[in-house]
Amino acid sequence: METFNPDPKPGRVVLPLVLIGMIATTYTFINRVATNNDLDLVAEETPVETVAEDIVVEDTSTTSTTTTLPDDFVQYLEEISAEKIQATELGKDVLEANENWDEKSVTYQEAKDEFRAFIATAEQFVTTVTEPGPPNEYANLVTSHEELKTLVNLIYADTVELLAGLESSDTGEQRAAALESFNSNLDQFIKKIEEVVASATSS
């Protein structure tokens, strides 16, 4: 006689029981491992070694020597420095007078009077620069002073030419050329004085 099985699929009961057993075993194993292997983790400290650098102090002090220039030498430098100021002022005045005439802000007679005054100023300037000059024992100053004398005479000639250009019947070309020459010679004169003073005070 055939036995009747009320549950045709007995695995439905066995499988959950197996899964529950596996989970319980895994949980117990993990807990035991965590408990038995309670390790204190200590971070290893790496000692920092401080290296003191040897600081070398460099002696930057320089030994300076004070050179006392002779009185007559210093006096000459003061004279040409004053002449440089005069030359600069003359240049400004000439430039302003020329611009005033170009802009017709002055009359022809006023312009002529100004340009004549520049000739007189430049003539006096030649005398101022020429005499007395540097002491003869300073050869380098004597040589430089000869150049200044040449330039100041050219400046005087330019002022004469400026008036001639003003009185000329051309359209201003002669006066423009004279002004260009005047500015060039005046610049060279000023630069020469600066060179002489710089050379004397740096040596």
C-alpha cells in the first residue's frame, strides 16, 4: 500500500532552517574573532629631527675714505653749478618767447625786444663762464672748461641768429633752425657741467 506524503515539497521547511543555522554560525564566529583579537592600535610617532643651520653673517660694511677737495676746486664746482642754473633759465625764457611769437600773443616789437634781451643776457653769460675759470693746476678741469667756453659762445651766436630769424622775411625757417641749434648747444653745455661735477665728486 502506498504511503501518503502530506507535504510534497519538504525542502521548503529544511532550507530556511539551514539558512538560519548558517547566519547564527557566522554571527557567532565574527563576534568571537572581534572579542579575542581586541588589539590596541598605537600610531607610531616619527621623531622630527631639527637641524640647526649655521647662519653665516656676511660683513657688508665697507670702508669709506673721505676725500677733502681743495677750496678752490670746490669753489669752481659751485660756480659752474650756478651757471648751469642760469643756462636752464635762459633756455626756458627763449622757448617761451618763441612760442609767444608763434602764437601771436605778443606784438612784433615786443618779440624783438625780448630777443634782443636774450642776446645781451647771452653775451654777459659768455663773460661769466669764461672768467675766472678753474685753477691752472687742475688740468682735467681746464680742459673741460675750454669745452664750456666753446659751447657758451655758440649759445650766444644762436641768440643773435634767433633775432635775425625773427627779422627775416622768410616764413620762420631761419628762426626755427636757430632755435634748434640753441637748444642743442644749451643741452650740451648743461650735460658737460653735470659730467664735470659728477666726475669730481665721485673720485
